[in-house]
Amino acid sequence: MERREFITLLSGAAAAWPMAARAQQPMAVVGFLSAASADLFAGRVRAFQRGLQELGYVEGHNIAVEYRWADGQLDRLPALADDLVRQQVAVIVVDGVSSIRAAQAATITIPIVFSSGVDPVEAGLVAKLNRPGGNLTGVSNLNAELGPKRLELVHELLPGARRIAVLLNPNNRQAKGIASDLEAAGRVRAIDIHILEAGSERELDLVLPSLDQLQVDALTFCADLLFLSRSDQLAALALRRALPAISQFREFAAAGGLMSYGSRLADAYHLIGGYTGRILKGDKPADLPVQQSTRVELVINLKTAKALGLEVPATLLARADEVIE
């Protein structure tokens, strides 16, 4: 081989070595743990992916995401969290208090980025909002604070309503406070609040038929994964009983429920994607303040309103972020 050919070959090989080395570098892996199902969280996952992309991370290109769904079975969460730790993921993204607790029990070193509808300081998840400390940070959404507002929206649509049923999960740590707030809001408007409790799918199946005997004017739900996972069934039941109903979750209105009013969760997951990207770039969760997602959305299903024989006030329609027709 001539000297010139040898130098050319050597130069080409040297240029190829860095490329080969880069190709062999493993992608960062993020764990995503939720008590819900993949179908319910499809929109939130897309928002999470957008947040990552803004930090330069594209799933399947330079980052991998290991999804773990409990499909409403909360007792599966600890094992799913342990599995992600064994996978040695770089960050764990979690949704809701049950998922957060499971991830906390599984690791004190892997960064955890959460979405939660509870006050994270009051719940003991972080030390302070501005300096969370430890290996947790994330986004806090409006939740219990919106219960009285949902009651107000029902009253605006049905000014003659005098008896409203509230479905809550007694296993939810916020349940007692939520019930108290709603009863206080009901007294202001001379509305009798009837609390129905269901802490499991079996209990939900048992309690729902009692709506026929209660003769309530409307139904509202406290935010809980149990009710989110049964959005289709609950929307169909309310329509079948000609019962106006409002939930926190947009999925309920999309499934045929009358209204939803709650935090815009896509915004929260967009922020979570951004925080995940920042941690992958070297930021520490202890130094990232817990963000508060304060944007809420009102969704009205006009098709359902017509089926119920209700005329939605123009002022209410004008305030809606989305009208389903």
C-alpha cells in the first residue's frame, strides 16, 4: 500500500472513531409510573414528550421512556416502582400521591418528578415549594380548591337545584376536607349536599344505584383516579338517569358527561417534561422549585345538554374553553 493511500485510510478511520463511539453511547432512560392506564393518559404523555423535546430530548432518538401503568390497581404500584429502580432509570416521573409514595419507598437517590393535586408541603412530599430538598420536585395542580367552583357552575346552569349528590373516595386523604368545603358552599346557596362514598370499583357499583332513590338534581365528583378510570361508565350512567353531572376531568365531558372544570393537566405534563430534561442535563431536583399549574379549563358537552333538555346560558358558553357539539 502506498504511503498516500495509507494516510487517507488512517484519516478516514480516525474520523469514524468518534462517530462510532457516539453511536455506542446508551440513551438516557426515563421511568414513567402512573396508577392510571395508557389510554387515559395519552394526551398527557404527548404533552410530556413536547416538554422533553424543548430541552432537546426526543423519545426513541436520544432518550428512551419505560412506561409502567397500574391500570387503576394501586397495589401494583410498589412492584412497578421497584422494577424501574432495577432498570436503573435516570429519572422517575410519577402521577398522583399513591405513585409518589411508591417511588419514594423504592429509591432515595433517583430523581423523582411528580404531578399532584395535593399540597406537596402539607402532604409531606417536599420540605418547601421553592427549595424542595431531597430527590423530589414537580408540579402541583389545583384540585380540592375547585370543588366549590364546580358547585357554583352547576347552580348557574340549574338555579333551581336544591339537592346535589357528591361522589368521593373515602380512601383519598383529601376526602374529608373536600366534603366539608362542599357542604359549606352548599349552605351558602341553600343546597343540600348528599355525600356518597365509594373507595373501590365494587363499592362504586353498589352505591350508584342509590341515585335513583335520592332524587337529586345533579351529581358532581371529587377528583380521584377511581372516577377518572370510570369516566365512560359514569358519563353514560348520568345521561341514562337524565342527571346533569360535572367532574374535574376533561375525559368525563369527552365521554358524554355534561361538564368538566379542573386543572389543564396537559400544561402540568408539559412542565414535567421540561423538568425531566433539565435533570437529565445535570440540574438537581432539590434545587428546582415545585411549580404550580394554575390554568383551569371549562368544558361543556352541548350535545349532552340538549339530550338532557337543558339550555346552557350564553354567559356560561362564552366562558367555556371547549364546547363539544
